[in-house]
Amino acid sequence: MNHELNNEVQINEDSCCSSSSERKSHHSDETKKNLITRLNRVEGQIRGIKGLIEKDTYCDDVITQISAAQAALNGVAKMLLETHMKECVAERIQEGDLEVLDEVLITIQKLMKK
């Protein structure tokens, strides 16, 4: 990799959701805290579901809990998508990177399959 390319990658890594091969997001501390709190709840729900299975809980009750965990995880995905659109995607479009639109459409299609 030549020196010019190295500098370009370094610059991209500093931006939100850069288009380089080592993409990273830069969420506020409040956003990270909210996402982690939500994921901790989902993690607890999953452990609870495992416990229900171990206790031979009635299937319908387990399925209800699985549905609740899926909804909670979808909430995390929606929150991330909103942040991604408002920050990362907007920034990349302003930089002239319209390929990000195809990326977002693919991501939305993946979310809608569920």
C-alpha cells in the first residue's frame, strides 16, 4: 500500500461509518449506553428463555417470551438504523459517496425479512 493510500484510509477511519475496509461507528456516549442497556435486557431475556426450557415450561409461554426478546432486539436494530441514517449515511452522502444508499437499502431488506 502506498503512502497516499495509507493517508486516505486514516482519514476515513476518523469519520462516522467510514467506507474503508475497517469501518467503525462513532456513537455518542449516551447512544452507546442506551444500546448496551437494551442489549443487556435482551441478554437477560435469552437467559430467562433458556431457564424456561430447562424447567419444561409450557411451549406457548416460551414462544411468547421468544417473541418479546425478538421485539426487543428489533428495537435495538431500529435505533441503530435511525442513528446510522442521521449520522453515518448523511455524512457519506455529503462527502459524495452515493454507494451508501445501496448499502442502506440492502440493510433495510435484511431487517424486513425478519
